[in-house]
Amino acid sequence: MARKMHVKTGDTVMIISGKDKGRTGKVLEVSPSEGKVIVEGCNLATKHLKPRAMGQQGGIVKAEAPLYASKVMPVCPKCGKPTRVGHKITEGGAKVRQCKHASCGETF
């Protein structure tokens, strides 16, 4: 069953726990069924690739590994701080996400 996620593909997020704590990056992929996200340039894992075809190069490649969505917080585009996500209904009836910092309140 798919769960609701507080981050979307393309969001800028900050990692709040683990070995990459404090680093920011863009969300490349979201997996609601697993509750995981892949963040650009963070949580790098080493993969050993075997050459599959004749003449193909094998080797060691670094790739982004998924991490739990609870370990990331979206970064507000206006104030630049990691924030919890609130929701607000506009006059047009659209539901938008909102920064929860008292001084900001920016929608994104």
C-alpha cells in the first residue's frame, strides 16, 4: 500500500541523520511503497560491475542508494532552512505545501 510522502521528486532536501547528516541535495526518485527516497550525491554506495558484453568495461562505480524518507527534511526555497511541511488551501481550491517557520510561511 502506498503511503503519503512529505517530499516529492525534484525537492531540495537536507539529510537530518546518518553519515551524510547536514548535506543537501535534490530528490531524484521517491518510492512511497518502501518509504524511501534517493538524494543526488548523498548516501553513495560502491557497486562492482561485471562486463556483460564483449568489449564492455567492468569496474567499480559509486551510485546513490535509497534512504528512509524520515531522514530527510525539505528545504524552504525562501528562507533556506529545513522545515516541516504544512498544507494550505488557496482561493482557487488548490492544496499547496507551506513552510512551517513562523517568520516565513512561503508556499512551495
